[in-house]
Amino acid sequence: MGMQINTNLAALNAHRNLSNTQNDLSKSLEKLSSGLRINRAADDAAGLAISEGLRSQVNGLSVAARNAQDGISVIQTAEGGLTEAHSILQRLRDLSVQAGNDSNNADSRAAITKEADELVSELARIGQSTNFNGIKLLSGDVDAAAVGKQATLNFQIGADGDASSQIDVQLANADVTGVASRLSTGTGSTFSLDASATLATLTFTAEDGAATPNTLATAAVDISGLTLEGGAAPTTAQAASNMDKIVNALNGDTNFAKNFTATKNDAGELVVKSTTGAVVDTDTAPGAGLTGVVQGAVGSLDFSTAAGAQAAISAIDIEITGISSARAELGAKQNRFESAINSLNVSRENLQAAESRIRDVDMAAEMVNFTRSNILSQAGTAMLAQANQSNQGVLQLLG
């Protein structure tokens, strides 16, 4: 091989290898300092795409777990109000049982009614004041501006946009405001029966107390199958029998029983009360079987008589059952949220491990690479120096 000075191939080769070694050393330093195997797309294009997808899921699951915890907080807030509503309803029932005793005089019944009024007012206040982040929970209809007109709250408990990533919480059954409306005190509407008339259908309407009444509920009861004793002047026994048949027919009608209760008062008259807390009227024209219609005050609780108190007990039992059902439903949802949180945490942990295996650097292995590159860098620098000195023998020929 000849001796050249313009082109030092040995030095060029040493420089190329040293540059590659320096590049590897730089990458190792970057990985060791960042803890990441992939610092830029060029490090692993496919791995970067996969890891970013996994990272989106991990971050989404973290937020979803917080959403589920918020759902538990909402349920706990609602149930706190329902717990007190339960206590009030139990006290109202105690008062109803107490009022069912005829040892109470008018003043005693008035005192019972006064306490009941206050308790029902507190129920109404709880229904309007119980809220989470400004959203009313026990008013029967959540804030329309926030979540729509349905008494339903949807919670995002998944990282995806499909239906399985949401849990809905129904609050329609937790309508404490409606309970308060239905349990306000009143005497109902009283109807006198004309036993000599032939009755076919009785239609009852529950209306609110507005100046222009709004219909809240309607029930049509077919009693054409009843055999009523005729005669312009029925005996006391016949009149009592007729009224009993009417009461039984009304209360035996499923649609009627959902919205109204029928009883017979001490005077033998038909007393119809709305369980929706409304004034009760009938569309049956006078002479068709009912006369002397007297509309009572709004409300379904009446402690003025023993019969009214017994009807109040039944009405309150319905509300207690409803609140119990609402609390049970909320409790089940809370358990579901807790299970969802546990599942989310496990999924997040597994996905984060997968993302780590793709994106994070193995520090031990990379340290081996760094040490190798460091040694090669030192060796390459030394060899480059030797290669640069190799052609100096030419100077002796020029001497």
C-alpha cells in the first residue's frame, strides 16, 4: 500500500466509527436521563403509536375513577336527605296512629295537625334544599339547565364513548318534594250517595290549587255491576251497604288506587282523597248517583277523625315504602360505583404496566449499552489520534 497524505483512510474510518459511537452514547444518555426508551417517534414509531393509545386509556380511566367517586358523593348527599325524610315520615305515622284514638278531643287533634303541618313543611324544604354542586337531588326534577328535564344523572365511568362507559342514577323515586305535596293536611272531598239512582261510572279528577286548575290525575271507575237497593227513602242499613259497596269498588280499582283513596265517614258519606295532594272533583253530573259535592282542602292527611287518621296511616305507609325503595336503589347504585372504581383501578394498573413495557427504558440494560459506548468512544478517540500520526513518516522522506 502506498503512502498518501491527502487522504488518510485510517483516520476517516476511525472518525466514522467514533461518530457512530458518540451517537449511540448520546442516545443512551438521553434514555438514562429521561427514563424513557422512546423519546421521539424515530426511536420506535410503532411503539410510540401504541403507547400513546395506552396512555389515553390510562388517563381516561383515572378521570373515570374520579367521576365514579363523584357519583358516590352525589348518592351519599341524596341519601342523607332521604334518611331525614324517613325519620319525618315515621314521626308522621306515629302521629297518625295517635290521632286514630277517639280519646283525642278537638284541641288534641288540632295540635297533632299542627305538628304534622310543620313536619310536612320540613319535608318540602329538604326536597328543595338538598343539592350537589347546585343540582337539586330530591325535588323530583333535577336542574333542567344542567342535565335536562329527566330526573336522571349520567356518570362517565369509562374511558370510551360507548354506552357501557356510563352509569345512570335515577332520582325520580327520590321525590321528597312530591311526598310533601301528597302528605299535606286536608279533609279531601265529600260526596253524598243517592241510593235510589243507578250508577254506572264514576269519574274522579285531581286538580291543583291554581286559579285555573290543572288536572293532575284522573280515574274512571266502573261500578255498573253493583246492585243498589232502590227506593226514595232507603233504610239506614241499605244506605250503609250501598256506600260500603262503592268504597270497595273504588279501592279495588287499580287505576283509582294509584291516585285516590276512598273511605266512608261517620255520617255515611263517601270521602275521596287524592294521594297526589290535590283537590278532588267528579265529572259525574248531579242526579247520576252523587249529590252534595263538597271540595275539601288540598292534601291527603286528615286527623280530624279516627277514620281520617287510619287513611293517613295507609297514605304514609305508601310514602315510606317509596322512600325505602328509593334508598335501596341508591344504595345499589353506590355499590355498583364502588365495584366500578375497583375495576377501573385494576384496568388502569394493567394498562399502565403495558404502556411502561413499551415506552420506559430498562435502566440496567441501557447502562450496559452506555458503558460499552463509553469505552468504544474512548478507544475510538485514541485510535483516531494514532491514525492522524500514522502518515508522519512521510516527513523523513522529505528530510
